[in-house]
Amino acid sequence: MNNMASDNSLKSSRIHCRDSLLILDGPLSIHTIPELQKNLKQTRLDTVTTIDLSGVDYIDSAGVAFLEQLSERTGSAANLQKANEKVQRALETFSSHQNRKPEQSPEPNFFESVGNSVYSFGESALDFLYLTSEIVLWSLYGIFHTGSRRKGSVIQQSFLIGSNAIGIIALLSFVLGLILALQSAAQLRQFGANIYVADLIAISMVREMGPMMTAIIIAGRSGSAFAAEISTMKVTEELDALRMMAINPISYVVVPKFLAITICMPLLVTLSMILGILGGFVIGLTYLDLTFVSYFNETISILTAEDLLVGLSKSIFFAWVIVIIGSYFGFKAQGGAEGVGKVTTSAVVASIFAVIFLDALFSLIYMI
């Protein structure tokens, strides 16, 4: 059959016009089209309304393209007549007019948009809860079974999360203590209450500013790294490779980060508290004429074990939220390098928002 089609495609073809009828004879193939186009230049097409295909015994994709071009020139695209079954089937197969653009669905109305948003939010919240439960479960399992992760991975992550962040947290905490003390000192000295700068700095750094500022720094520094690392592993199919080797990605990738940040965050927050109080002491010593002994005694007298417990408990919850959000967005990555950038940005923004929201929630709880 292929040989017969080849023989038909090599036969000569003719084109001639009779009044408003354009008649084609012979095969329409890539071999006969050039000759037909030369003959077409000598044919008047302005009066043609119908193209007769009764004499066409063979047609290929080039012939279909030629007919479409001819139809456009004559304006008779709908008047292809008397094509045999084989030619008609080729026209339906290769014609570009058959490839119609799909009809666009109507824009959703307000209620549909709200419903879609609520449904999407519900699905995302459910996925987040599933991921949180898996991370907590595998982390508890990983405390007692170290074989599910790389040897020394927790120590390595502790170094990356904790040790490398000491400098920036120490500097910003000290500067924050300076700023808080300086802003409050101008008001307190008008009432002769210079000593209460120590109370203000101690309470604010231990209960609020120390944990929240440290968490924001870690969210921007380490949270983005978590999301970028996991999303890169997702788009490069490394996570799929781990699953193929019967290794749980959460246990292998996320759990070391979860355990490491749980250890490091309280230590970093403690450092932030101490240096923030030290920054306030510098202002008290130089601007308010306080002595070291008076400032130290006032700080010790105002702080209680409850204040320390509040600050350190916040830091642990902040740490967990940062890891879970970074992992959630990392596992959702799609689209290569661009997708990695998007989820990294989203993870940082969501982590900072969650830290501030949780801090406000804890403040309300501890006030009750």
C-alpha cells in the first residue's frame, strides 16, 4: 500500500478553471504541488467559488496545506466538493481548521472565587497538619533511633543553625538593647526613675524582644535555607530517589533540622537576652549615671523564673514553626529554579508572619 501511495504521489496533476469552478486532477502531494503553483499563476481565481476534488485520487499533508492556501485566495474555504472518502479523511486529519481553540470557560463569579479560595485553603491546611504530624512523629522516633538519618547530621545542622548565627544575633540584640534603653531613658529621667530602665530592658528582652527577634533572624537566615534545600531536592528528584531506596525524606532530611533547631534556639535566645540587657546597661552607665551594682541588682530583682520560662518556651515553638513552614513550602516546590525562588520567598514571609502571630497569641495566653 505504501508503494501504491508513492506511485500516486508521483503522477502529474492538472489544474484548470471552468467559469466559477476550479477543477483539480491527479494527486496532490509534495512532488506535484510546485508544478501546480506555477500553473496557478496563469489561472484567474477571482471568479472561483467552488473547488472540485473529484479528480484527486491521492493527497498528503502538503496537498492539504495547498488546498487551504488556495481556499484562502479564492474565498471558498467551505466549497471543497466531490472529494472521495480517502481524500476527505486526509483533509479531516491534516487540516488546520480542525484544530479549533478550546472555548474559554467563563470567569468565576464572586461566590465561586470565594469558594475556590476556601477550598484551596482547607486543602493546604490539611496538608500542613499532615506534614506537622509526620515531622513530630519521626522526630520523636529519631531521638531513639539514629539509623534513619546520616551520622552526625544533627551536629552539622546545629553548627549551621546555631554557631553561624551567633554573630548576627549578638550584634542585633546588643543594638536593640541600646535603642530600647535610649528611647525610654529620655522619658524616665524626667521623673527621676532612671533605675527603672533596668526593669524595662530586662522584661522586654526576656519575655518579648529576645525570643521574637531571634526567631525572625533564624526564619530569614535558616528558614530560607531549609526551604531552598528541600525544594531543590524536590525539583531535581532527589526526594524521589530517597523514596526509591526506601528512605523516608522527612526522617532523612527534615528531622535533623528539627532536632538541631530545638536545641539551638533556646541557647540563641538566652544569648540575645543577655546581650540585650548588656546594651541597656551601657546606656544606663553612660547616660543615666547608674552603677553596675545597682543595674545588676534591679535586673535580678525584677526577673522571675516565670519570665525565663515564658521566653524560652516561646523560642521552642518559634523554632518548630520555622522548620515546619520551611519544609512545607519546600515539598510544594514546582517548576525548576524559578519554583525554588518562589517557595523560598514564601517560606520566609510565612515564617515571620507565624512568629509574630504566635508571639501575640502567647502574650494573650500569659496575660490570662
